[in-house]
Amino acid sequence: MQIKINNQHHQLQEPFPASLQEALDLLVPDLKPKGIAVALNQQVIPRASWALTALPDQAELLIITATQGG
């Protein structure tokens, strides 16, 4: 299975992550869920749905971090 996170390619071996949450836990273990948004194939996925969202092969994830400034 291949996925892309913020334009970085990752080749995953079996057992494949069953959900978006499992993939994030595996590939971005230090990710802090506060102040971020995650888009799967250009569609923002609500945090409450991460564990329920299947991760297809060739998925493209974009992790966006909120920042403050002016």
C-alpha cells in the first residue's frame, strides 16, 4: 500500500492500517491532534471520524497545522 502525507511518499507493509487514525498513529506518532486538520484525497475529515475512515491505497493526506500571527 502506498500513501502520500504532505507530499512525502510512504510504502506500507502488511498489516495495513485499517483507518486514517491508525495510519496517523503509525506514520506521524508525535502528531498532536489539537490545532490540526487532516484532508484525505482533498476532503477534510472531522477528527471524530478518523478512526472510522478507511484508508485506500494511493491515499493522499494533507496535515494542516493552525498557526497564530498577524
